[in-house]
Amino acid sequence: MPQNLAHIALVVADYDEAIVFYTQKLGFTLVEDTLLSETKRWVLVAPSGSENGCMLLLAKAANDEQRSRVGNQTGGRVFLFLHTDDFERDYANLLAQNIKIIRPPSQEEYGTVCVFEDLYGNWWDLIEKKEK
């Protein structure tokens, strides 16, 4: 039986501000936003064009321990890797949206990459892979 990753939980401080960042600044699609209880929602976002692939589950921190992880789920390492078919377009969008660039674009063996920070401080790689 084939397996695949369906969702990756990203601990956030607030559902709505996270939705705004990912949909309006990064251009992701809001796939689902379902109320589960008075304090909990099931919020899925996906990079544009990949709504059938792995999605981010925006999970609002529910206690002090979880709040301490917002923006630091990996101890300061790059956490998520966003592949693109047009690095220049997406890099220009990062700049236009005033998204903090941690490492400017560079050419690597595997392609073009830069590191940027999301609204909480998580580090992402934006990568356009080299054609083989």
C-alpha cells in the first residue's frame, strides 16, 4: 500500500493571522477551515497548485508549552522546504510582501535557494531545483 505525508502540524499563535500570512503573503490556498470546538479549528493550507499534496495544518498553541514552540519548532534550523517552478517570481513576491530574508539567493548543486522567515520566525527554504 502506498503511503504519503498528508499534513505537517505548524504550531501558530493565532489561526486568523496565520491564514492571512500564508494565503495573502505566500499565496497558499486555504483548503479547509472547520470549527471543532469553541477554541479549536482544523485549518489546512497548501502551496498554490499542490492542494492534493502535503498540507500545513495550522495548529493554534493551546498551552504554555506549545506557545513556547511557536516559531521555534526545530531549534533554529530550516523547518520547511518550499519548491517552486519560478524562483525569481516567488523571491520577488517575498520581497514585495516584506518577508524577512535570512539568506539571499544562492546557486547550489541542487538549484537556486534562499532562506526566509515566516510570521513567527520559522525558517523556510525556497528552492527551484535544477533540471536534470
